[in-house]
Amino acid sequence: MNQTTSHPGHPGDEAEERFHITGSRAIAFTLAGYARDGERFSALFDEQMFLTTLIEVDTDEQELIFDFGGAEALNQRLLRVGHCRLAGRPGGVHVHFNISQIRQIEHEGRPAFAAPLPRGIVRLQRRESFRIDTPRAKPLRFFIRQPEGQEIELPAFDISITGIGLLASADPNLQAGQLLERCRFRLPDDTQDIHLAAQVQHITHTQSRSGARQWRIGVHFLDLSAGTENRLQRYIARLERERNERA
């Protein structure tokens, strides 16, 4: 997943943040979350539009199933066209993706659409807060559980409500686009860990003149609850307030 972003200078900056979610597992995980929450999307095609609901992700067939619209003529037109853009605002974040090879199926006794999973998902949002450096003396510790069972612990160097920057002094054995299904970290003064899924968006390897090697890893949070976002907002606001007090 690639991220293109400009870093604002204050919390009120309205820069747009764009995330490209890629990789079949990450795409399936994200769309399954939208389907579970009953999110509404607009199907846009051939200068036409109707509202639909994501029903489920068929992981065996690698297909997205979504509901017929209310107008049969538009449903049939979409089947003839065979492709569309689905756009919605789950959690207030603008999301869109393109699908093709759309066909009609029967799902639980009702007609529905099915299509191969998209190649990518674009998320756009106005940033309500900005990426801020986290304390270096006592850094946040981010834990990643690998599929084979071992857990990696990495310190954070910055954070936003959409992701976190991590440091590694040895090769973390991670790849850009990799889905991290079991992650956790704890904010200062919290008594419970935040458990979440995430995706690696980029890894940058650097080497100092002394030969010291370092990996900087950008991780994007997936499918955060509103409560978790609020906890992150409060923490980021506190960091900003403390930074202003020191200035």
C-alpha cells in the first residue's frame, strides 16, 4: 500500500490523506468489515448510480457479493456494462474501488451481484489530526504477531489516527503490503491494550556513516472502532499540548 500525504503544521490543517490498500488478504479483510457493518455504497457506472449494500466476501472464490438496487432496469444495465465504481463513506472516510466481471447470483434466496475482489481500495479523508512524534525516552511499544506464532516488538517514532511509524535495528522480516492481522499496543495511562489489524505501507532501510543500520516501517491501521479512534485522538492532542508547553 502506498501513501501520499503532506504533513500539516497544526491540527486544523485540512490536507487530504490517501491510502491505497493492496494485497488480496488486506482487501478481503477490509471489505468483509464493511459488509459486517452493513455499509452502504453507491454503484457508479455509465453515468448512472444506485445505492447498494455489501453483503459478504467469499474468500474461497475471492469474490465480493453486494445487493441489487431498488430499480430493476439499473440492475440489468449494470449487468450489461459489467463494471462499476463502488464509493461510500464508512466511518466518515471516503472509500472507493473499481470492480469488473459483475454477474448475477442468488444469495439466500434473493438476487445479488458478485464480482472478483478489486485490485486495490482507495481511502481518502480530511485529517482531523496530524502525524506527531512520540516520546523517544519511553517509546510506545508496538507488537506484531507473526503467522508462525512469534511476536515482534518494535518502538514507535510517530503516530496518527490512521497509522504508526516504527523503528527496527535488525531486519524486521516484513514486506510492503503485508497484512498484519494480530497487532497490539498500549497508550500511556491506559490499562488495556489496543488490539487491531494493520498493513505495512512502506519500509525504508538506512545506514549511518558509522555503519549502524535502521529500518523505518510505516504501518496503516485497518478497521478501527470509533472508540479506539477517540482514544488515539485524545493521546495525540495531549502530545501536541505537551509539545507546545515545552516550546
